[in-house]
Amino acid sequence: MGRLVLKSLFGELVPTPVKPGSVMPEFAATAVLESTDTRVTDDGRMLDRHQQDLFVNGSPAAAMRAHLAGTKHVPEVRTITLLDPTRLWAPGVVKALSDATGQPVERLHLREQSTLRILATLERTIVPRRGDATLKIYHADLRVAEGENLAIPFVLMERSQMAAVIVGPMVLEEVEAMLQALRTAVREPSWNCDTLLFLLPPNALWIAGKIASIGWPTSLHVEVLDEPLTGTSSVWNALLAAWDRLQGSGDQSADPAAVDARNVARHLRMVMMTDGVLGVALADANDGDLLAGESRSNAVDLARASAALAPVLRAHRLAHDAMGLPGTLEEFTVAAGTSYHLVRPLVRRPNQFLFARLERSHANLALLKFKLAEAERNLG
């Protein structure tokens, strides 16, 4: 073999000369076989199907990083990687997007050189968007989910602009193992992904609580959504809505006050999207003035609630100090009838507080605590 051209999932690599009889590094690919064929969709359209086989020695994750190291990122293209441990939704989402856009699904099989068995299959499809950046959607399907192979999905996630974790039916031990692996991955020097999105099933209280308990890096934006996932379209719509919402946060204005107002409104809206939230607001802790708010109906009087909660906050702070408790007051709840208010004072804005009015029978309290804490962090 005189020349070996690697067509990477993330772009084009330069031709690499390969001398006969030369020895490749332990972590590197030793051969790439590419085949292209065509399939016909149900409506009669022709789609090219691309498949590659990457034979590796040693660490598959190291082989992937070496394979991707020479790629060039195109500014007009953004990447989203799906992590779906139960394989419930991600394969279907990739296929549905391919069928809808007419773009092929490209697959890269990572094979163990000594046995030729497939360790993982990496899938990608492209979603062109008129007036917006093209999206590349990736998914790593682990065939041998053990040892160093478990790090393969993180190689794709660390290079993406957003990593989406789709949590299907998982037992406690599986969730804890996944979160611990993610906690380690986001602290690696190779991690460059800005946003980590969790898609949880409705009422996944205990999972939201575990996500909230992890000390994520301050540079990483972590968002949690609990929405009914009834099909591939609902999964994709949730992902795309989160992506578009996050991209909108980069808008700039010459007026700093206008920028801050938009930032506050955006984070309040993110809290409002959670099931069971009737209203959410930012208020002045001294006089109880409503600074910003959003509610589902006019029946939710946020101004009246903010005026009533301000003296309650002051009383809780006095009680906190009187009891000699360590740290600062983080949050408290006021319950009454079918609803309650979750109040969170802002550490870096001592004269302000966030609060959310919740429908008692539908609210996911752990998730709301996480979202208010996240909003506080992002408000600065």
C-alpha cells in the first residue's frame, strides 16, 4: 500500500504515506477500508451509505483521538454528540434525520485488529439548516461496553459544541456509573465541549438530584430537561430547541442593561420549561419589587408573591444566623395548599433572590432546585 487516505468523521485528513513493512504506533489505526453503496428509501429516494473500518491496537479512545487530530473544523458547521447508554433513541434519531434530509448515515466501525471484532460503531449524519450553521449529529454505539471502550463516546463528545445525554430506563448503579464517568471526562484536558444537556424521563426526581449534586466545572453549561420522549421526533425537537436557545445567548448589544435583561429573561424561560412550574421571577430582597418574571397565566401574581416573600427571606436569614449555621442560606420552601414557592437567594447578588411557584402534584422539586441553582450561577 503506497498511500493511505483517512476520511475522518470530523473532516478530511491529509494523505498519509505508508511505507511497506512499517510499524504503526500502538494506539493508531493500522488500516482503513472504505466502501460506498446505495440504498433506496421508502419513498423511492436514493441515499449513499458510507462505511469505514478502523482497525486498532491498544486503547480505542487513543486511536480515535489520533484519527481525529489532523482534522479541520469548518466554522459554518457545529457538532452535537448523542450519548444514549440504553440505545433507545439515538440510533433512531440519526436514521430519521437522514431520511428527512436526504443525507447519508456515515458509519465508522472500530475493530480490534487481533480478532476483527467490532468494538463500537460511530454514526454521523448532516442536518443542513437554512440561515443557520449546518449541524453534524454523532452517536457512538458500543458493541463491547467494557474497559477502555467505555471512553469511546467521550472522544466524540469532547470535540462537540453540545453533548446530549439521553437517559432511558436505567437502574441506580448504571446511572451512578455513567455520571461518574462523565464527571471524570469533563475534567480531562482534552474536553472542549461547552454544553452538557441531560434529557430525562418525566418525574426522574432521583436522577436530577444526582446530577445536581455533582460539582461540574464552572466553564461547562449543564442543563437538564425532563420531557416526555414519545418518539424520535420529540427527542430531536427537544435537542434542537435547547440548541437554538443556547445559541441565542451569544447576542450582543451596546447597552449592558439590555444584555443583562435578555440574559435574565432567557434563564427564567429555561426554568419555566420545566414540568410543574407555574411562574418564576427575579425579585429585590429589600423592598420586594419584581425585577423580572414569567408565568403561565395572569392568575399567577408574581408581583404580589415577590412582595410577600422578601420579608420571609429576611426572617430566614436572621434565623440562619441565630442558629449559627455554617455557610449562607441556600434556599427554602413555602408550602400552601396545592402549590408552593421555592426561594433561592443569590450569593453574588445579596439584594436579589429567585423564586418559582410550583404545582405541588406535578413539580419535580430536585430538578427545580438544580435549575434555580444553575440560573443563579449563569446570572453572575
